[in-house]
Amino acid sequence: MARFLFTTWEGGGHVQPLLMVAADMMARGHHVLAISDPANAADAKALGVPFRAWTTAPFQTGKTRDDDRLRDFEADNPMAVIERLLERVMTGPADAYARDVLEALDAFPADVVVSQELLLGAMVAAQARETKLALLSANIWSLPNLPGAPPFGAGMAPAADDQEQAMHAMVAQMARGLFQSGLPALNAARSEHGLAPLDDVFAQFDAADAILLATSRAFDFAPDPLPAPFAHVGPYLADPAWVEPALLPEGDAPLVLVSFSSLYQAQEAALRNVIAALSALPVRALVTTGPTLDPAEFDAPPHVAIVRSAPHGQVLKEAAVMVTHAGHGSVLRPLMEGVPLLCLPMGRDQNDNAMRAAHRGAAITLAPDASPERIAEALTRLLDDPSYRQAARTLGDRITQDAQARHAAPALEVLA
């Protein structure tokens, strides 16, 4: 038996997969402890994972829009998003995260620290203690330090020729430069814990013994094989602990499931346009608003039910189409059921996920401010053209194979 300390923060869809890996380690006989925001205590409890809350590091006690400390929906350009990530998660609070991790290691001397990839402070703590370090990314890799992958954020397809490869490399290099404003804070944290300064923020990732991508190799555009220490370990997907049962609208019309982010992304206008489009179509629809929006804020006809949550795993077995912001889990889970997608990406990894589905013919992508008429037209195409469902089934079968063979736990045991 070995001891594994898992660290993450309340950032939406990456929490549940990391906790699922922690639960897998427990099932294999290991000791685990998870550190995260108090808002995630219920998620850990639902999986039986021992939990400890951040104390010195910033944390959220709830999952509402007012609790969100990143508030990237207020940023009006990519640089502003990166600055928020650096100041509020990656480097600004790096020393505080390191102190909490070191305190946890005093009480729970772990053989391996397993961290969400943006917590550079947890990496500093593991390096200071000379403890094995693994990073677990519960999506495609979201940082500009993976050679051979399309640049993250803009939803680019794989390079088709040398010219596009050169453009991708240039964009990635520019993105790396944008993160360097966080270097002084990172080096200050390293100095506090006896580590030498770095000349590149991304040099901190060299401390990782393994970087595990909890996504499907079949879904990703990353190079195959991945360069060490990166490795695909398959997707970890499930309904979160706060999901409750929901009734579907009656009838036998095609069912459309609508779900945007569990975090707040100022998605009200997009949801209202989707609901307006559905109102005019001969379908049944279930709209889940998530914990940040109140279903009472939205009006809809009887064939469109609006609820805060629903067990997507069950609903997708009956769905004909899913409308989504294109978060990682919200793309892979429908595909695994052979359900094509209408994607309205709103930032983060969503443009890239949407491109991966659309590039394989399994999705249509629209801008998040698309009109009800354009949304209705796209939904009609997805419902009437069987090629979308066939493409979703083909890609989904390959993703399912990767999910059935997921192997983060054995990869972590190798480190221990």
C-alpha cells in the first residue's frame, strides 16, 4: 500500500475526475487524502474519499456565481483570462497553496502528490519535499507546453502542412510568453521553500514525474505517442454529487438535452436563445441550468422542461441531440452514447473540444450569441441528417474503448 495526496481547486469539471481517480486508488488498497475547496467536500464524501479543505490558500465555500473567484466571464480578452488564472490560481497564491500542501504532508506523509495541473504551488511543495509528483489533467492539455498539439484556446484543427505547423508553433510560443508575468510570484514561492529561481514559468512542470491526460486518445489532437512525461490515461466521467432526478417532458418526439457549464459564464442569453429555438421545433427538451442559474429565471412551453440538474448518464440514452457549451465531459459523454452535438463554446477549453467533435463530423458549432433561428436550423440538420449520428457513434465507440481501459491508477502505482 502507498499514500497519495490529491490536490485540486473548485474550477468545475476537473474536480470529479480527480476524485474518481482517488477513489480508484482506495479500491486498490492505497491510502488517499484529497485537498480542495470546502465547496467540494460533498463530492469527496459521495465517493468515500477522505477530505481536507484549503485553509491558507484561497477557497470557495459554494458553487454559485457569487462564489466564483476566477470570474473569467468578466474578462474581455484572452490576456485578461490568463492574468486571472495567474493571479488567482497558478502563481499569485502559489506560496499559500504550497504551505497548505506541506502542512498536509506533515500529517499525511504521501509517497506521491497528485495535483490538478494549474496548482503550481502544490508542485512547489512536492518538489521542496522531494516527493514524487504527478499532474492529472481532466481534459485536453490546456497549456502551451505540449509540442505537436494545436495551440489551445482558439479551436484550431490539426496542422495540414508545414506552413500550418509553423503557425501553430508561433502561436504557442506567443502564448508561453503571456504566462511569464507570473514568474516573479512563482519564484517568490520557490524561494520561501528553499528552491532555486526559474527563468520560465513552464520550467516548474519539469518537476512532474508524470503528466496524465484523463481524456480519450481517440478524441484528442495531441501527438501519438505523447512525449514523456505526458500520457493519455482515458476519460473519467460521471454525474457530480449534486445531481438530482428529473422528469422528462411527455411524448415520443425526439429528445434534446441542453446543458451549459456548471460554472457561471454569463450563459443566460445563450440559454434563452436555445429555449426560443426549441420552442418552435417538434421536439421534447430537457434544459439543465446547473448550480449557478435558477430555472425560474427562464420561461418555456410545456414541451421544454427546465431544471437545475438531471442525471445526464440516463437522459443521454434517450436523447437525439445535445446542446452544450462544449466542456470536456459535456462533449465526451454524449458521443459515448452516439448523440451528436450542437456546440456553443464560451471560452476555456470549449472551442477546442467543439473542434475535435466537429472535425470528425459529430457536431455543429455556432457562436454563443447565435440567434434562435440559426440554432433551430442547426438542430434540424442534426436531427434530420443521419451522418451526424453515425459520426458520433463512430467516434463515441472509440472514446468508450479508451474509457473502459482507463488506467490512471496503475500509472500512479508505478510512481509509488
